[in-house]
Amino acid sequence: MCQSLIDFYKDKKVLIMGFGREGISTYNYIRKYLPEKQLGIADMKEISLDDPNVTLHTGADYMAAMKDYDLVMKTPGISVRSVEIPENVTITCQTDLFLKYAPCMKIGITGTKGKTTTSTLIYEVIAASGKDTCLIGNIGVPVFDVLDASEGKIAVIEMSSHQLEFTRTSPHIAVLTNVYPEHLDHYNGFEGYVGAKLNIMKHQNENDYLIFNPDQDLTGVVDFDCAKSNKFAVSAVQDDEFLQSLTKLNGRLLGVHTHQDIFFAAKVAEILAISKDAVKKGVENFKGIPHRLEPVGEFRGVKFFNDSIATIPHAVECGVDAIGDVDTLIFGGLDRGIGYAEFEEYLMSCPVSNLIGMPETGHSIIDRLTKAGCTKNMVKAEDMDHAVKAAFELTAKGKSCLLSPAASSYNVYKNFEYKGNHYKEVIKKLGE
């Protein structure tokens, strides 16, 4: 039991806002130690819960319940950008309270892209060294689920911008992989998104460490000089013999962008005085990330890759470069207001021969490419079956087809995992 956290909750009127995976985790933790505490739970959807000490607030105006509480435990996916937050209310989240109260060392990793690969590599390297560690957070494990067992461990925490938005504590070691426009529909523009990300380093002190990417020009976006922590710039280009050797150890780590993720993990290992042998073993142990440049297999002479986690243009470009022989690209998803002008220029000039666009953004991009005089094979696919069927017809034998959306999946799918899994299912069905 984390007594300091229980004491924090004890005398407050607590509202759990959002009752998905993290909201349920918060409820279970509070209820475990404060079984009779009055709680509020608010969610757009109806909630089935048999607890006489809970007040439910459901429906379209569920956020109005905030005014009746002192503390709101907000689920990361809920946006409050257009909501007036009552003056007496403090909004927090699991990530913030874990960073503040958990009796362990915390390593936090964030970035628009690369955070899952980097987090997993760091975890594998630490585990290979024999140190007690856990991999939690945005990777799919709510941090409260391991809170009671965290004492003495090194917690590797993948942190999304949503999880960082209301944090007031920063981890001992922070890794910022990159920052590109993303989730603009959740925040009041790019500035709000960046502000959330920077909470990973904002509250560090001179005893902490910040590892960042110097290759991306973030002038005017991030001022690293304001960080009080010890700063390490880790470039994707390294002439160090040991670091270069790491990039050849694992075939699932394709491309310069994933090599930089390896280098981030190696720098964390250096800070923790972990041996080079353990770093090598950790990189070798990396099993790959589902939906991140995931090989689906070869069907009817075509190699298929699933990169459904690539929800911004930069990630798509990195994936095409990493695979090297992409002949067909399937892209498109929810229109969230991200600009695609530079991406369209890339599609015009890159070596990919066949462009298959899916609703919504894929269709609009193909319309603009057509207007601009693009002579590549272009298909406006209505759904995944149509897209994969066209890929089989157009892709040259011996070359690759890549699903890499450059957009989120919420217009059709629950999330990118559902989209990637459907893609794999359709390939296997049509490839027989």
C-alpha cells in the first residue's frame, strides 16, 4: 500500500472522470484501501456498477459534475479544452500521482513517435542487467496497477501527451524523442500539445537527467536551456563503434529513426551504469512492437508490412525509407486538421509507385495529387478490403506493400490496433 497516496485521497471529494481502463484502475485502487469512501464517476456512456458509495454522472453533460468535487482524476483520452474548469477543482491523473508518490525510480519517455520502441528498449536493457524493472503507462498498463509492487524497482513509463497534460512532477530520467503536430483536436492547437509534452522535463531539478533529440529543429517550440536537469543530446547519427554495432543486432529495428531509439536506450544505460554487455543483450531481446513496421508475411509474391501506429506523415516517411522497397503505400484516416502539403510533395517524389488512399484524408490527398498532375497509380479505396485487393493487383512481385496511415483511425476503427489487425486479416483472406 502507498500510504502517502491514500492519505492524499482520504479527505478529498474525488471524481473519476472517464471509466475506461485507467478510470477502472483508479477506482479499484481507491476502493481497495478506502472501501467506504464516497466517490463520483463521470462518463459519457452508461456505467454498470454496484457500489452504494458511488454517485454516477453519465450522459452528454457529464463534465458538469466537476463543480461538486475537489479532485478530478481525469482519464487521458478526455479533452477539457473547451470546458471551463471550476476554480475550486484540481485536475490530476494516475501519471502525476505515480510520479509524486510511488517509492521507486522513474524513467519517463514521451514524443510524438518512437516512445513505445524507446520505452521497450530501455526496459529490455534494464532487465538484461538484472535490475528489477517494470514497463508501464501508455504501453497499456495503468501505473496504479503496479503501484503497490513498485518499491525499489526502476519504473519505465511510456507517457503520452494526454497523460502528461496535468502532471506537476517530472521523472528522474526524461527522454523526449521528437515533437511533431499531433492530437491537435485534443488541445488548443500545437502550443497546447507541446506544453503537455514538456511537463516531462518542466519539474526536473539539477539531480535529474533529460535526454533529447538534437536533430529536429525545435527552435521557438522547445527551450531546452530552461531545463534545470543534466541534458544529453542524442543524435541519430553516431560514429561511436559500440553504438553502431547495436544497430546490427536486431532485424526488427529498421531505419535510422529506430537506431536513434537504440541510442536513447544506451544513454539511459550509461546514466544507470549498466554494462555494454547488458545493452547488447537488451537490444537482442527486443521482439518488435505490434503495428510498428510489423512484417505480416509474403503473400502471392508481395511482402506486406503493418505500420498502423504511424499516424503522422513523418512516421510514414521513416517507414518507407526503412523498408527500402515499398512499391505500394496504403494511407489515410481521420481528418484532424493536420497539414499535408509537405507529405503530398513527398508522395510525388518518393520511389513508391502505387498510392492507395482510404477515407477520409487518403481521398482528399489523392484529389490534390491528381490536381497537381501526379502520374503514379492512385486508388481511392472505400474500405480495407478494397485497399488490400488493389495492393495485390498493383504491387510488383518481390516488392513491399506498406500500411502507414499518416492519420488516426477513429473515423472507422476503435484505434490503430483494430485497423492494423483488420489489415492483417484481409491480407491473409485475399492472399490464400
